Amino acid sequence: MPSLSHELLRAHSISWCNVGPVSADGGVSMMTIEDCREFYAREVKFAASATTPGLVEAFAKVPREKFLGPGPWQIGSAEGRAMSAAGLGQLSYTTVEDPRDVYHNVVISLDRKKDINNGQPGSLACWIDALRLKPGERVYHLGCGVGYYTAIMAEVVGPSGSVIGLELQPDLAARAKENLADYANVSVEAEDGAAFDPGECDAILVNCGVTHPQTRWLERLREAGRLVVPFTLAVNATIGQGVMTKIVRSNGIYAAELVSPVAIFSGGNLRDASLQTQLLKGLTTGGLLKLKSVRMDAHEAGETCVVHTREVCLSLAEEK
């Protein structure tokens, strides 16, 4: 049976992350923010089934509240997130003032008017885990927001590696630069993702919904390089739904596989509205969930083409 102290905590909606062990007299001790980060990192690990060495430790180390800006903070509800993802309205939020309360697998608002949030940690951990980052690698993070997950990746690749963060929105890019100023292995650019050239990379994470991969991303992958990118169908002016896909370069071939379903902020000029019909068909028939390759060779659209353009094709065919 819970102690009276725990019942009071529940009645006053105090986060269980903040509650430490029960003492012999039935009282409770409050967790430090470092304790909460450890608790949160374990929560994220299991939400993402993450296995990349150093990734869970990075979530336990990087101070999320620093990247969110001064409190109080607005935490998005799971129900509201589902409604927003379905294009049925904006997220609903709960206000918290204790920085320990941001250490849960929840989205936290960055801009209520634009419906921009800090991302679901469990989802981002899953996508970062799919990149299989290693110390010393060079990473490109397109759509870095305020830089929190950029910092996570910088911790994983270590001082011998590097991360380039790109953010189109100047206000978010400015915050990211300030937040990441202490990371010597990180640079942040405020530029257009369609035009920016990151140079050769071992890994690329695209953190906004697109209709197709840019050829430059594929060309800039080194041998065995990995690209994780969301191909989404626009459901309203800002949000898209679709699939997070991993693409791996090997001997000039780009193999593709499903990572997870996704609902994410759309990437503006990284989208081609003329591909909306192909994306809709790819989602309704399940083709986007079964991608095997991304082709850049010239060919006519055929049965194995799920999303076909002049430059790239999301394909069901296994390239050899």
C-alpha cells in the first residue's frame, strides 16, 4: 500500500521522476536533477530499444532544460500530439516549473504559435540509434532546431568526430548556436536545407518531413554512410505523416529499410507538392513501408517505383 507521503505527492501532481526512495519512517527524498536525467535516459533507452554505445549516456548527460530556454515549460499531451499529427488541431499543453519535470519522454513546446516542439526523445533516440554512430564520425543534422539532439549526437561521436547542425528558421538557429557554443566539435548554420552542401558525411539525420531525398544527400554519404530521413504526406500546412527510412550507401548502391512510422514538422522547400499523390498511394498500399532501395539511374516509372522523380526513385527493387 502506498504511504501517505506518496498519496500526497500524487494528489499534488508531483512527477514520480522527482521522488526518491521511501525512508524507514515513511517519508520520501526528492531526486536531484542528475538523478532525473539518469531515470530519463533509461526511459528513453527502453522507448527506443537503443543499443548504440554512448547514446543512453548522452541522454543522461546533456541538460535538456538548457536547450529549452528558461522555464516555465509547456509539455504536450500524448492525446493532443496524436490530434496534431492527424491534422485535427494543435497540441494541448501542461505548464511545469521544476526543471526535473522535463526529464520524461514527452514533447516540450519551443513556439506555441507555430506548433513547434523539442521532439519526442524516444523517437529521436530511435532515429539516432538507426544511424549507428561511432566515435570520430562526421554527422549532418538537418533541422536541428535549438540543438538538443545535435548535442546528443556530438556526445556520441566524441571530440574526434563532428556534427554540422542546419536550421532554416533564424530564431531557432540563433538559439542552437548559443546552446552549442561549448561544443568544439559542433557548427551551426542558418541556411536553406535544399541548397546547403554539408560536404562528405558518415551519417545524416533529416529532422523534417520531405517528399524525396535530395541527390546531394546521397552523393555526400561516404562509403557505408547512413541517411535517416522522413518521407511524409502533408496532412496540413505544417505537419506530415509517413515513414522514417534508413538509407545506406554501399558500392554505389543505396539500400533502404523502414525505421519507424513518423509524424513530423514539414520541411518547406524540401518538398515537391506534385509527389503528394504518389506518397498517398505509397502509404495506403504499404509500398513506403517496404522500400528496398533508392535509385538514381535513369529509368521509366514501373511497378517497383513507389515515388518516382527524374533524379531519384524510392523503389521496391533490391539493387545489386
